Amino acid sequence: MAIRMTRQITRRDFSVLAGGLLVSTRAVAQMQTPLLTREILSSGERIPAVGLGTAYVFDQDDGATRSKADAVLQALVKNGGRLIDTASTYGDAESVLGEVTAASGLRDKLFIATKLESPDARELKRSLTRLKIASVDLLQLHNVRSRQQSLERFREWKKQGLCRYVGITSTFHRDYRAVEAVLEREKPDFVQIDCSLDNRGAEKAILPLAADIGAGVLTALPYGNGRLFKAVHGKELPDWARVFANSWGQFFLKYLLADSRITAVIPGTGDPGHMTDNAGAMRGQLPDPDQRRRMVEFADSL
Ligand SMILES: NC(=O)c1ccc[n+]([C@@H]2O[C@H](COP(=O)([O-])OP(=O)(O)OC[C@H]3O[C@@H](n4cnc5c(N)ncnc54)[C@H](OP(=O)(O)O)[C@@H]3O)[C@@H](O)[C@H]2O)c1
């Protein structure tokens, strides 16, 4: 045990024992650096650049899920985060979030984004009821698949104060053309698109257009739904990456955050420790262009 601890301490670069917890001095120093926020281009409002995705993790509305969600939300807020992304179709996630935010009094500290399958007033009412709120921060049209899809109703709802921002989403590359057409015509406040170190198609197809029309970008699936963690399983973080990342999670998220066209990343997690780790990507330096190229080479070699 003593030998294992000594090795760990060496590997973690001068770790310290604080309150019985092994904490890397790099992590401590990182927590003292300013929080990374990004401007929403359509309004000038700033939001913290790491949020929380809720697909799969809060699907079932029961006591265990609520206490898990509460712990994750507390970790998000404690570490400077605000953004939560959910959807009308993520099982009971909206209900779980509604219960937890109402009970914890966290609503005012959060930026809540949800998604509807269509511009249907009944679906919006259901989402607001489940979330226990009168309005959402961001209302997104989920999985855009046709060039003709309109955000007219969403904009009406925005005028009525039912949402503050409107957006569209997709994680299907076959639908990127439709996404581009809707982006160009409707000019929403946000587009949510899949993008990760090993899935960079949106960097060329969607991100330049979003920047042109002044839309914020949320990156869905920033870990490729966990695929990136499997790819590095058993591998140590390379030494050259330790100057900007304390963990693989931060390595993957900081690759995205170094792209200033990205407003926020929304990794999904049901684990408060992972939430804290993810939020740590909002602190400390970001990889420079050379380091980013190295990250791509590294990912392509896996
Ligand atoms: N069409 C759309 O609009 C669309 C489609 C897909 C996703 N999304 C949004 O994007 C969000 C993110 O996607 P996702 O949740 O499917 O995939 P993801 O964020 O790419 O990966 C989630 C996986 O990573 C693990 N993880 C998270 N943080 C970690 C950490 N620090 N260390 C180790 N493992 C970690 C999670 O496990 P643990 O729970 O154990 O942490 C989970 O298995 C969704 O939740 C949803 O909000 C939108």
C-alpha cells in the first residue's frame, strides 16, 4: 500500500494530502485560475463553458435517480457550471431535473436547455410542467432532418417569454445538409452538434457556418458517448498534456474548448466525481494550436 501510494504521488507531480484526500497540486492550482465562460453571440450574455448532458443518466424517476441527479447538479454548480441539457425524449430526465431543482432551490443558478421533437405547444407545456418552470433558457428543435423545418413557433414562444433562446440539434451526419439549410435560413441562437476529438466532421461542416450567422455552439457527445475513454483505457495521460489537463476527461474537453467557435461542451454523467472532473476543464490553460494538432495525431493513432 505504502509503495503504491509513493508511486502515485510521484506520478501525480507533487501530490498533497489535504483533509485525508489525495489532491494533485496541479488540480489545486487549476481550481484557483479563472473560470472559462463564453459569450452567447446573439445576446452578449456569458455562460460557463462546461455543462451537463442528461441523456441516459436520469431516465427513471425514482429516489435513487433523484439523489444521483441532486449530487451531480450540486457538483456542477459548486464548480462554477450552470448549463444543463435535457430533452422531452430522455425518459424521465425532465421530471427528475424538475424535482431536484425545485427541492434544492438551484433553478436561478442554472441555464436549462431542453429539446422538443416538433413545434408542438402540448409538448412544450409537458416539458415546462415536468421541469417545474415557467420558461426554459434554451428551447431546441431536436434532430433536424429536413431543410424545410421552421423555427417560427419557437420564435413566437421566445417573444412570449417561454424561452430566452432558440436552437436546433443533430448528431446525424447524414442530416448535416438539412442542419446547414435550417441554420442559414432560421439563424437560431444556438446549434447543438456532435463533436469530439475522434469525431471532427462538424469542425468543417457546421462550426464555420455557426460562426458566420452568430450562433452559439453546444457540442453533444464530447466523449463520443464514452468511446474516447475506452480508447485510452489503461493508458497514462502523456506528459506533454499535463500542462493543460489533469485527466483524460479534461484532455478531451479542452480539445473542444480550445476552439473559440464552441460556446460550451455538454458531457453526460451520472457521477458527481466525473462532473467535478469535467468542470475542471473550465480552469487553467487551453491547448495551443500545436498541442491541439498533437492531440489529433494522438487520437488518430489510437
Ligand atoms: N441529437 C441530440 O441533440 C443529442 C444526441 C446525443 C447527445 N446529446 C446531448 O449530449 C450529451 C452528451 O452525450 P452523451 O451523454 O451521450 O455522451 P458523452 O458525453 O460523449 O459521454 C458520456 C459518457 O462518458 C462518461 N463520462 C462522463 N464524464 C466522465 C469523466 N470525467 N471520466 C470518465 N467518464 C466520464 C459517462 O459515464 P458516467 O455517467 O459514469 O460519468 C458516459 O458513459 C447528452 O447527455 C445529451 O444532452 C444530444
